Amino acid sequence: MATSASPLEETADALVERIFEASLATFDIFAIYLGDRLGYYAALCDNGPLTSQKLAELSDTHERYTREWLEQQAVSGFITADTGREGPTVFSIPSGHAEALTHELSLSYIAPLARMISVAGFKLPDIVEAHRRGGGISWDAFGDEMRESQGAMNRPAFANLLTQEWFSSVPDLDSKLASGARVADIGCGFGWTSIALAAGYPNAVVDGFDLDGPSIAAAREHADEAGIADRAVFHQVDAGDPIVDGNYDVVAAFECIHDMPDPVSALRTMRRLVADDGMVVVMDERVGEAFDPDADEIEQLMYGFSNFICLPDGLSTEGSVGTGTVMRPNTLRRYAEEAGFADIEVLPIEADFWRFYRLV
């Protein structure tokens, strides 16, 4: 006589299926990393359909590896394979997939996320040791690929939305920037926020500040390429350093406060830099007001970033407060009050992944 599975067995089966599906998705992430870094997607986009031999020639790679990658991508549904012809199979990339995987300014561009997750995976043994002994992995130790993927992942939103939709929806902020504001961009990274502000507000002048030397070098290069190096100027300095000085109409920090080992010092600098009638704006992750085991997928993603990138980076500095990616609004409010602000208010800006605050 047949018996039904127990609830525990059903739960175990469901978990096994979930982990199996996650394993497939993990291999997809690694394969996207290869396609991105080796130029496979770009070559298929620009020259396809292609045989494995032709793609290997165009990308200067080994044909046997290239063929295996193409077949994996075909069975996973990222590219198409034409097997109904004489001769070798030819592979193509659908236009929508090409946009998501190769168009660097498209809001659909997702390849940098796969790159970032893959780079974090390289550091798993170090993260294990950090769990055991404390400490962490500095941004510099994560290396250039982490810097590049972070910048590339955020660039489309900053280029397409920062001034055109987000800041333009806040009238007093928009008018201040349009009138020729001096802007301090704290933790500017690769400079895409500073460049977007200077491009979107032709009368504004932006100073970008970041501690990371390679990021500042990249930001200067990007400003040169955009033709606005005279209005987007970058400085390598710790945002909490007292030498950071000036009198700015707008002081902003985009998606970086949660990474800082001492966010209060940076916020104190922002308070000191802003003019009496100026505005202080912080953009950080859109997470819930409090921990909730039933949180949505965006918060799950933020915990992934936190566990494997942001928290190890933050805790790599001795004495760090260890904020992590999942910085709740009340955590920022506490930091702001310690820095001398009266309160924070949420700005009426709609963004899937971020929340914008005005510090008052």
C-alpha cells in the first residue's frame, strides 16, 4: 500500500530542487562572466551567426573551449543554435539578449552583475577565514574587476535616470542644480554620478572625492572622454579627512555610506561642506524598515552583496562599524544624528533598488 511523503520529506525534496536550480543558475553566472570577459557576446552581436571556429578566431580563444561554451549557452537558452544545415553548427544571439549582455548604457545591461558575483566567488576562501577570525577583504584586495563591475553595473541608471528622472522630480534640488550649483560627490568611485550631474546640469561644477586611487584615475579618464573634465574634477582623499574643504550647494553620496568603516565621519564632512542654504543627499539601498524573513527578492539580493562584498570590505578596516549593504533607514538616521544632522527625510524619487534621503 502506497504512503504519502511526510512533510519533512516534502520539504527536503523542495530544498533539493531549489539547490539544484540554484546550481544551474550559478553555472549560468560563470558562463556569462566568460562571455563578457572574453568578448564572446560582443563578437556574436557584431558578427553573428558564427561557428565555434570563427568565434574562436574573432575572440582569440581556444576553439574547443569556445565550442563548449557555445553549446552550454545554447542549452541554457542564452543563444540560439542552427543545427539544421550542412556543415558546422552556427550560433546567434537574439537582439534582446545582446542588449542585456553588451549594450553598456542600456538600462537592461546585466552582464556586470554576473561579473561582480563571479569576482566575489574568487574570494570565498578569504571570506571563510574572515568569518573565523574577523577582519575582511578590502576593496583594493577585491581588485580591478570588482571596481569595474561596480561602475559598469550602476552607470546606465546614472546616465539615463539621475538627472532626467530622479533629481528632476525634486523641484528645489533640480532648480538648485540647474542654476549653476557647486556639487561635492562623496565616494564617487568611477565618477559616473559626477559625470551624469555635470552633463545633465551644464552650469554645475562637480568635485568628486574617493579614497581609492584606481577609481579616481578611471574617473578622470571618463571625464576626459566625456569632454567635461573642466566641470567634473576628481580628488583622491578619504571623505572623513578634515582636509576636505569647501562650500557646496549640493553635497551627495551615492550608494557608498553603507560601505564606509566610519560613516559618521563622512557625514560630518558632508555637513561641514554644505552651504547654509544647501542640500545634503544620500542615495543608498532600498531595503525594508526592519528585518523580515519574508523580505522580497531585492532584499535577498542586497544580503548577497552584503555577505560576499560590502560587509567584508567594510570590516577590512580596524574599528569599522560594519554596516553592510542592508542599511536600514533608522541606521542612517542614527549615523546622521551622530554627525550633527537633525533628521533624515525620504525624497519622492521612485527607483527599484535605491532610496534617496535628504539630511536636514
